[in-house]
Amino acid sequence: MSLDLLTPSFEVIRDENKCIQCKVCSRQCANLVHRYDEEDNIMKADEIHCVNCHRCVAMCPTKALKIRKYPLEFRENANWTESAIKEIYIQSQTGGVLLASMGNPQPFPIYWDKMLLNASQVTNPSIDPLREPMETKVMIGRKPQKLEYGKNGKLLTKIAPQVELEIPIMFSAMSYGSISRNAHESLARAASELGICYNTGEGGLNKDFYKYGNNTIVQLASGRFGVHKEYLNAGAAIEIKIGQGAKPGIGGHLPGAKVDEDVSATRMIPVGSDAISPAPHHDIYSIEDLRQLIFSLKETTAYKKPVFVKIAAVHNAAAIASGIARAGADAIVIDGFRGGTGAAPARIRDNVGIPIELALASIDQRLREEGIRNEVSLIAAGSIRNSADVVKAIALGADAVYIASAAVIALGCHMCHSCSTGKCNWGIATQIPELVKRLNPDIMYKRLVNLITAWNHEIQEILGGMGINAIDSLRGNRLMLRGIGLNEKELEILGIKHAGE
Amino acid sequence: MLKEGRVRIPSGCAISGIINKKGKRFSGADIIKSIALMHDRSNGLGGGFAAYGIYPQYKDFFALHIFYDNLSIKMRVEEYLDRYFKIESAGVIPTKDVPSIQNKPMIWRYFVKPFVFAIGENNDENEFVAQSVIKINKDFDGAYVFSSGKNMGTFKGVGYPEDIGEFFKLDTYEAYAWTAHGRFPTNTPGWWGGAHPFTMLDWSVVHNGEISSYDTNRRFVEMFGYKCSLQTDTEVITYLFDLLVRKHKIPLEKSIKIIASPFWKDIDRESKEIKEELKTLRAVYSSALVNGPFSIILGFQKGLIALNDRIKLRSMVAAEKDDITYIASEESAIRLICPNPGKVWAPRGGEPIIALLDEEIK
């Protein structure tokens, strides 16, 4: 096709006075934007390929580079926006489904930012976490309705296996394949050091990482890639992935280009073959099938591993969660529509699912109305951006949260939304060896440890301000939240009062 | 202004408790003196008492103490009681005119026993009475059951506790255990039901503090059929004890380990077996951990239990002299009625004072 209607999205601005033609930018850019023009002894840029990942800007020794939004204005039109027009250019050229990466970027309400937290004044004292104990440990797993004591005062009940988290934050599922080996290693080592867990995603678990098993959640999804008995027993818990917030109702697709020798061995598929996860699990067409899968996994692991079930936050999530609890899951993971992904059809990502805040609030409330909330753990995922989001999620009713976008940002991700190209300049969402080695796990795992440690300090500070010294007393404590600028219906669903009430 | 129950009102307070562990009964004069000394810890917007062993002649009947706003609601409640309970005796609770006590509701007392048909298959009269009390307080607007145990009673109202004690003529009652409460609410619509102690069956709780875990605790107990109609800390603490000890049959000393649980770092130091048990208690009942400042005295047939939050954010002192154990927010409130106690101590955070009748210990 000769005519390309697409115009660049970004403009590369090079300060010629600063540029020393060292060619770092051209070596760093896997998208081949920068190139050296020998004749004129200058660096040139092919802007159409720029995804605005900031790699060249960060690496330029003289800070000669700037990336800007390309100053090309379409005629103002609130309906036919730039992206609406450009998407048509692409689809009319390719005839394909639009691919996108990371979470839903559309300007839907972010309820975290419409909730405010409480603090103690006079009638009860705030607590200083630097001077007093401040507990953030949580136990994830199934709990009985009540404990039984024998006549002799001995505890008779033995509870189901639990995952103990020192901090109520875990790294959410990102498969080896969608992200690099070095990114995986960084997550695993950070989780071990922090006393939390990371999640393998549906890509199996590399043999070299079995040693981090106590801090690993092994995932089993519709493709069953890399699943075998040893794998299921390798982690602290097993997660059945039914759905993902970024792409509810559809499966996954790892392009063959990302399936190198190591990924192939881990996933148990041929080198270079596409790894396609079907939309449904073909052994789960209803809730009773889910129960069978949960119990086959428990049988395989001698009832020593909790089984989580992860669903995308969809309209009927509360009823589905209730079914999952009754099907015997130890924990329910709810993934909101802003959750990230390595690749998803843009239409699905941007239009399917609901915000995690609303889904979490209604699921927690529904399980309480049915008297079974205490039996399962609830884990919220789908764009937890900072410690305040964590605190708000727990106050709405979560036991713990999963983070993934925040974790990859700590590893250097600059949110260029181009994971699906496999050419991640930061060495995260790629399998190209020279890109992967840019991410040094010895350094990067510490950034993850720093991030979670910092968040934990902030959580403790917020808890202390509320006059609470254990995260147990925050869970479901919705009186600690007030809505701001929300309508009656939103407040009702969130189960909170408006600020000033 | 909304009535208590529609709005949550934090309070500061004074508490006091006395028990004769031999079960010897004594009048309410001492407990009134003790709570009166801490006058400045309350502000005249709520006072009350709980007394154990006061109705020996009706010890097999539940003593319902009820506030009525008007005659028509009294008739409706009595119609309800008539349907499900044998009413052994009914009448107004005798009171004395005290100038500072105003806006009195009608205050009635009934000694009742549920009919066998009402109790139904599970044959648990306690559960039926508890559910009836919750139902009346929730569905009969203008009526409020403020005491429902056997051989015990609560007396409370809007006023300073010493005036409430005089109003109810507590010097004429004899009990083996007394607790008292003076309230300092930050605002109050002056509703008698909002005063403390709060009771459920034999349980009575007097409490000083504002718990920060309120909504976590409330939403937890409400999963088990309770309805927190008052939105007070005392109410939810009472329900927690009722749930753990009566319904779930968790031994009392273990229930205390739930309500004021040891810290994880202390749990980790225990022997393997104890560690497993404490971990299990905390994992299963983490929503029953009471957080934020509190000192409480829990009364029940067997005696009194006093408890502070785990980092002791509220004052509480205990003393012993012969067969009597004293507990109060301030030491002076004990020394006033027992100038030379054999032992005086300030219990540590989360460490209970357990003062049970001797016969119970046997």
C-alpha cells in the first residue's frame, strides 16, 4: 500500500547545540527512530516510529532531547477526536483488530480520587508508627465461620492453609513471556525480601525461580501453559485465572516472536509458536465446573495450597463472587477495568468491565449480606497507584491488593502503551536479549523493595492517624471513607457517606 | 437533631466496678460514691449502672427493662410480649424525683419467660430473647429494651451518674457486682437509650473510649444476625462478646485474646502450640479485634472482666481488698470507698482483670 494516512504522534526535538553525536539514542531505540547521518554529521529522527518511551531522553548524556506531542491539530471536533480518526486510518489500512497495552486510559471516573480518609482528633488519639507497633500483616485464605473448642479448652479446629503477607500488597500476574526473565527475577526476589508474593501469570515457572516458591503464586489460566504437578506444588498458592480486568471475556495471545528457547521450555510449547489462551476454560462452562477444578487442584496439592480465583470486574461481579466463594475458593481476586495488560484489543480494554472500586464495594457487601464474607479473602486489583489507593481498597473491604502497573513503573516502565510490540526499550515487556539485559535484576529488585517499603510506611502513617494499629481494623471500615463529588447512587454502592456528613 | 442510632456520637467517660467474689450482696451506695467522685469525667448527658444478683426472687425470668416514649407504643410492645412470653410480673420501675433529671420516658420492668412454642426447634431461650430484644429495638419506634438478663438489671438515663443512681433508688437494691458509667458525649440528642451500660441478656458493658475499628466490628457482627441500632462502641463490644462467648462458645480468656489480640511479634515468640492457636484466633477473628482507645468493664452472671486496648490508651486501675475487687478509671475513685486496699495495680494494655465469683472458679 503506497498511501499511509498516519501522521506521527510524537515529535523528537534535538538541541543541536547540546548534541555530541554520540549515537547513544540510536543504539538505545529499538523502534529505530534515531539514526546518524554521516554526511552531515548529525543525528536525525524518524518520528513516525516514536512511542514516547523516554529511553533516549533518559540516556542522552547531554540532555539534548525532548519528546513532545506532535503539534498537528485536527479541526476541533468533540465527537471526532484525534484518536477516533487515527483508529479509522489504522483499521482501514490493516483490516485488523486494534491492539493496545496497559490499562484503560479513557477518562472514566477514578473513584479512589473521589474518596477521602479520616483521622483522629481529640476524642481518640492518633498513634505514632515510629513509637508504637503498627501491624500490616494479613492472612490470606479460607476461614471457618467459627472455631470449635473442646471441653478441655483445647482448640479443635484446624484452619485451611493461609498465605501470610507481611504487607497487604502482592505483585499481580505477569507471565514470563509477556515480560522478560530479568523482570520476573526482580519481582520474585523483591517479593521474597518483602515477605509478600508475586504471581507467575500464565506462563509457567522457570526452574531457576522455584527457590522463590514460598513467595510465588502460580497461575493456571485457560491455556494451561507450563502447568504440571511440580509447578502447582511449587508456590505458596494457586490462582485460577478466569478473567482479566483489561480484557474481560477474551483470552490471550503471546506472539511466537516472544517464544524463545527458555520461554518455550517454561511454557511447554514449541519455539516460535504463538501461545493462544482460549477465551473460556474449556473445562469450566459453569460454576459447578469451577468447583471441580478448584478441588482437583486441591487434590493435586494435598490440600496444602490455597486456591485463588481471579475474575474481571463485570456487571454481575457480586453474584459471581458469591458463587466462587461457595465453590470453595480460598480467595477471590477482582480485577478492575483499569488493570493493565501486555496486549488486548483496544475496544475491549476501553469499553468492557467496571471500576474496581464499585465492584469491590458491592462484592464485599454482597458476601456480608450472605454471611460468608469472613470465609474467603478478597484481593483487589486493577490500578492501585499508591498507598492511599491501598488504604481505600482495604477500607472498602479488601484483604489485600495486587499491583502490576505500579510494579513495572518501578522497574522503569514509562507507560508508552507499546508492550504488544515486544520492543520494550526498558527491558521489561520484551524477549529480545539485548533489550532484556538492560534490566539488571540486582539493581531493579531493590527498586521494588523500596517502592513497597515506602508504601508500607505511608500506610502505617495513615493507619496511625486513624487511631488504628493493625490493618485488621481497617478492613471493611467504611466509616473511615467519605465521598467527594459523588451522587447518591455512587455513595450507596460504595457504602460510604459524603464528606461533611 | 438525629436521635442516637441515626448518627454516631463519640464519647469520653468514667467507669467503675465492684464485685464481692464470695457473692455477698451489698447496696448501690458505694458504686454511686465512686462514680460521683469522677464527676468531671462526665458532662451530665448520660449515666448508668448495672447490678448483678438483684432479683433473686425472679432469678429464672428474664428481667426486661424498657423505655417507652408514649402509651401507644407501650401497648404495641406489650401485645408482642403477650404473644411470645409468659409475663410473671410487670410494673413501673420505682423512681424518685430528682430536680436535675428531666424529660423522663416511661420506664417499665417485666419478668418474662418465652413460651415453648416461641423458642422453636433449636430450644435456645437465650437466642430467642436476644432476637426479640433486637427486634423491639429495631422495629418498635419509641420503645427501647435497655436490660434483658436474668437476676440482673441496668439502670440508666440522661444526667450525671450520681443523679441517675438517686433517681432509680439504687441504694435500695443489693447486688454482688456493680458497674457504673458516666458519659461525656461530644454531642447528644439527650436520648435515654443512648446512655450506658449497654446490655444484651446477661452481658453488660461500660466503656470509656472511642474505638477506631467500629465499622469493621459492626459489619462483622451484623453478619451473625445482630443489628447495631445505636451506633455506639459499647453496643458493638457487647455484641462481640455475646457472639464469641455465647454463640461461638469460645472460652472467655480466648475471647479476650481476640478482642485485644497480642501483637504478631509477641505471637511469634510463643511456643509452637500456643503460637498456632493465637495465629488461628487472629486469622479467623481479625475483624473482632477492637482497635483504638478503650477501657471496658464487662459484667455477666459469673463476675466482672476489665480490659484495656492493647497499647493502653485509656486509664484504668484495679484494687483488691479481702473478697472485693475494685476497678475504676481513676485510683481516687477506689480509695474513696476503700481507703486501704490490699493491692492496687494498673493492668497493662490487653491484659485482662478477671474477677469471677469463687463458686464459678471451683
